Amino acid sequence: MFGSSPLRVPVGHDASRWSTFRSERTLVVAARTVTSTVRILESLPAVLDGDGRVTVVFAHDPTSAFNAGVLDLLHQAGCRVMPWEQLAEISPDLILTASENIEVPEGDCPVLVLPHGVGFQKQVPDSRSTGERLSGVVPDALLEAGRAWLAVSHPAQEQQLLAAHPKTAGHTVLVGDPCLDELLVSRPRRTAYRTAMGLTAQHRLVLVSSTWGPTSLLGRHPELPARLLAELPWDEYRVAAVVHPNVWAAHGAWQLRTVLGNSVPGGLVLVPPVHAWRSALVAADVVIGDHGSVTLYGAAAGAPVLLGAFGRDSVAGTAVADLAARAPRLDPAGDLRGQIEDAVRSHSSLRYAAVAERAFAARGQALTRLRRVVYHLLRLPEPDAAAPSVRSVPVADPPGAEVTSWLVTTALAADDGEPVVGVCRFPAVLGTPRRPPRRRCASRIWRARTTSGTAG
């Protein structure tokens, strides 16, 4: 299997014989899940850009319940991957990871842990016991050894960690959030992202966001995407779904598409689990989410939010808990179109400003701060090059299958005494209850020609 054999180059006992680049330091990225690995792949290149002094290799930790897809991701990115066991045989200068649940070998090299979401806002199953733990916190042994450094996006998270885990005292670093920085700087390109998704100015994009686990949006309401397609006219709306990579890893793409039923051939844009969710979020007109990070990113970026679920595994007193107190709840059994239109109509771009202020500090500075921390821990001076700039997210590939089967409804009404015909197209999502339309479709209305007072 790719990545299962020990590396001889660029690390190994005789690596210097085969290396082209003569580096001064070795940085090992601990890759355990797709979610955590993607976070490193999206930020590390800008931090080390143009610096040949640092050799980077990836160590694959296969012990996660969500380990599926990690090796494929690293292979597609062109990374050099070594088995986890080889980490004990080399002497890295820094271990970097966005997964706190790793068992690093004994030694004295520092371990920098980046968040793979927003803060420390969720209780997750503990793989070392039958209980739960706070997501984002490394094992006590690593804290006691003084090797771990936890990157946070806001000072409030430092206080939260200090109260919940006193051993984190003095081992947090305020970095900010590079993902939010990218989302904010990408907003001027919103039209390009929408065009790539097949949207026009007349379309509203409804983005369904689900984290993983039984209390997630899809865990509670897997039928919601199909119902949205059945109730939202195609000429006015599109529906996309961002599903947490852990769902893809745990259940597989086949099972996910099976659970979603006819939604994908019925027009649902099932956003790939790597990278593309960011451009979809910028393109969205409204987010229907849960207690996952994508929902909070959407609110911080100024989008209207409806909460379709909110799990008990969320942590009280965090920014996402504040979001739950402010965002309207979606009634999945109610009039979906009406609730979406109400959310858009009543929304203000500053509605969730206080929530965002509590979650994200040092905006626009995350890459600069991260570079400073990385080079400090590597014991190298920062490059002379200018600080890394925040770049907009790439435009994603166009969505896949087109809708080929339709349900068409028509209605005849009077407007200032003249007959008006309205026509609405809906994807024919089989087996999905359809709520009778309560309003005309604005995009498909025209005045009927009349002959002797009869509509023709």
C-alpha cells in the first residue's frame, strides 16, 4: 500500500546520499484523518514558500476510525509519506498536525497542533476509553512533557482550555484562523464561484451543511436535501450539500449517495469533501446547518443561517453555542421555502458579528502568525521574503450530473384584471412528499394572451 514502506529519502539513515536539496531542518506532518490533513495542506505551503531549508514529510497514522482516504489525499497532493512506525527512527525538528489525538514517540521535538475546525466546541468519542473528550486537546502526557503547543483562533479559547485542562497553561499560541481569512478575501470573487456551480443571478443557493455523528443534520434529517429539491423551484433555487469528511470516511461515498436517495440525480450538488466546500460556502445565499464548523464559518462570513439540528455534544459557552442562541431554527416538516425566504428577508450582514468576534481574532494575520510560530519552533530565522499573503480559494470544478426528469406545475391567476399563467419546474425526486406551492414562481410568469376574455 502506498505509504506503508519506510522512506529512504528525504529521511532515513542514508538520505543525504540521495537528496537533491540540502535542508537544515525536518518537519513531519502527522496525517491521521482527511479533515486534519487537509488543514495542513491548505496552509503549510504558504508558510514555507520558497524555503529549501526545511524538508517536509508526512507520517501516516492509520489508527483513526476515520482514516479512509488519507493516503489517497496525500498521494494526489504529491507528498512523501512514511509509515507511522518510522517516526520513532528519525529525529524531526518539529511535528505539525491538525489532529490532537496522536501518539507521538518519546523525544524532545515540539508538537504544534492546529485546529481542524473552529475552536474547542464539541465533545467527541474518546478512542482511548468508552467516554468522551473535548475535541482539539492533546493527551495529558504530551502536555506534561512540555512538548505540545496548541494554536487557537481567539483568546477566549485560551481561557476555555485553561479552565477545562489546566495543563495547557503557557502552551497556547494565538494564530487566528487561515480558513476564515481565505473565505473573507474570496468574497469579491463570489460571482466566479457561482458561475462554476451553474448559478445565475436569479438563483438562490441553499447550502446544507452537516457535521458527523447521530446529532448532526444528516444524522437527524437525512431526507432534508430531497425535500428541499421537491419544494424549491429549479429556476429560482439550487441546493448543495457539504458533508463532513468523517461521514465520507466512515460510511463511504456509495453509502452516502444511497442514503441521499434520488437527491443527487435530482439536482443536489454533493460538494466533494476536500477543498471545494469553501468556494460553495462563499457562493451560498443561505446556510442550513448544525453545530459544525462550516455553519459557524458561514455565519462569520455574513450568510443567513437556519439551524436544522443542534447536538447535545456541542460545548456550552463557546461561539457555536452563541450562534445557536441567535440563529432561527428550521422546522424540517414545515414550509421550507417560506422559512428560507423569511431568513433571507430578515437577515442583516451584522447579525452574527458578535458571534464571529468571539470565535476569530487576528483576522487577516493567521498565515503570518503561523509562519512566525513554525520557524520559532524549528529554531530558524524566518525567510527574508514578505509575509505570506492570504489568497482567495480556488474555483471548484463544475457540478456533475444534470437533471433530466421534471415535475412541472402550472397556475392561473388574475393580476390587475388580466390572467397570468405561472409555471414552476421541480426536479422529479421520486418518493419525496411535495408541499403544494403557496406562491407563484417569479421566474416563470407571463401575461396570457386573451381572446374574447378567455385565456389562450
